[in-house]
Amino acid sequence: MTIVLDENFPKRITPILKYRGFSVVDVRSTDAEGISDKALFEMAKSLDASIFTTDRDFLTMVHRINTDHPGILIVTLGKPNSEAIIKETVKFLDRIPPDEWSHHCYVLTGSGACRVYG
């Protein structure tokens, strides 16, 4: 399975994801850097890839319009920093297997809390 990292997601998650068997596409330092959320969504869909982001717009502007996707993970914390985002993401990866991500948008809000849409 492939995961596309939005520009706002900590790069330090990459080795953790690769260790768990994921392919990772990071848009930073590529021609895709700075593209719109919709364009990133379309790119991920074309790769059959899930998106990891901290941008809540992926729920309101993308998922609610088109639920046909391999999955979206949004980490929205009160006091976000790389370490906290990675910690919540690892908890998510430990709880919810990738074969359940399709057509769902997961919003992590801290302390292991997870809202599921779709």
C-alpha cells in the first residue's frame, strides 16, 4: 500500500511507515509541492494511495464530495508538533489495519481518539 504525505505531515514518519511495509510518496521537493488539496487528492487516487495530512479541509472539501478513495488520515491536535503527530499516527496504525481504510476519513484528535467518516 502507498501513502502520500501532505506537505504539512512530519517527514520523520517515513521510516516508520516503510518499516511497516508501506511505500511513501512525499510531495515536498517535487513538482507536486504546493498543489491544491483537490490536486493532491486526485494524485493520491491515481496512485491508489491513502493520504496522511493535518489539513481538516480534506474532510470538508474532499472526502464529503468524493468518498471513492483509498483512505484519508487527518491528525488535528490542540497543540500539534511532529512528535505528537507521529505518536497519534502510530496508535492509529496499531489499531486500524490498512484494508479497512478505503472510503473512510479518519480524524485523530489526540489521546488515541479517532473519528471515522464514511
